[in-house]
Amino acid sequence: EDQVTQSPEALRLQEGESSSLNCSYTVSGLRGLFWYRQDPGKGPEFLFTLYSAGEEKEKERLKATLTKKESFLHITAPKPEDSATYLCAPTEGGGSEKLVFGKGTKLTVNP
Amino acid sequence: GAVVSQHPSWVICKSGTSVKIECRSLDFQATTMFWYRQFPKQSLMLMATSNEGSKATYEQGVEKDKFLINHASLTLSTLTVTSAHPEDSSFYICSAVPGGLGETQYFGPGTRLLVL
């Protein structure tokens, strides 16, 4: 059973069209939930860490939120340069530092 | 800050040869480094956890004799793929955790391995 499910798998937006990406997780004993951005052929780039339900963090056009079972990455007025695969990774649970990566959401923003 | 490099960025080798990949934390010391493998259109799969000065901890199903990991210093970990075969062709990515600065993993740019 998957511990991390990201939806949608792919999302196409027009420039300026806001939307949200979802990450559902089932791990217990969460130490943190991480969001990364990955461009093709490159390593993931760190975006946010969320530690507790109700926490929110923002960076430019991105805002990440966390509940006990889900995290959302809200993208406001996206630009073509926001096109990438966004990966959600909660810690494994039970106090572990290991991350469990979702399959990601591939975001394409058309000009 | 928190820059991680990998070398080489890509490598092509013949079946049966060994390949070494280096992972360096450039501006911080990393007591823990992780090695991942990523197949096309798949997410990152953890291979092993590397702690400086101790043996690596491998994930279930990863052959420790095939994927040799050495974390000899606080800024360098190496992954050696021994007797590589075409099925080992993949994108290998390392990450490093700055000591004392929480648990955020900072990733290297990855190494593309093609075994012919």
C-alpha cells in the first residue's frame, strides 16, 4: 500500500491560472513533510518543510499547507518557469529521518 | 548555501566494469548522506543511508556487495556500482543533511549511468 499519493499526476495550466497540488500520506509518527521541485534530468530542489498540522509556508508564488493526512501546494498566478515535477516526501514515520517520496505531479504552465 | 555536487554527471560503461560516483557537500558538513535511484518517470527510491565513519545501511532489496558505499569524511560519500549490468542503468542521486541544522535533505544534481 502506497504511503504517499500525489494528485493529479499531471496538470496543465495557463500562465496566471492558479491551482493546487495534493499530497495524501498515511505515515504515523511524522517528523516532517518536505516539498521539492525537480526539473528534468536534475536533482530535486528543496522548497518547504512542514512539521505540524495547520502550518503554512510561502515562497514567491507557492504556498504549502499541512493537515494530519494531507498537504497542499498552492500555486498562485503561475509562470512558465514554474513548470516542473513537484515531489512530496513525508518522513517514513516512527521517528525515522528517511523520506518516502510520492510519484510527483508534473506541472506544465503554458504562456 | 547547502550545495551538493556529484561527479561525474553522466557515465557510459561496458557491462562488467565498475563505476564510482562521488557526492560532495560543498559548503557544509554532512554527518548523513543518502543515495537514491530514479528510473524514467518514476519517483526516487532510497538505496542506502550513509553515515560518516560507519557502515552504510541498505534498504531491503538493495545488494550491498553490488552497491558499495563509503562515507570517509564529513563532506564526501562515494557509491561504487560493481560489475555493472544494463539493468543498473539509471539516474543516481545523492542527498546530504547538514549536521545540526535539522533534517532537510539537500540533493545533488544526479549522475546518469548507462551500461552497455
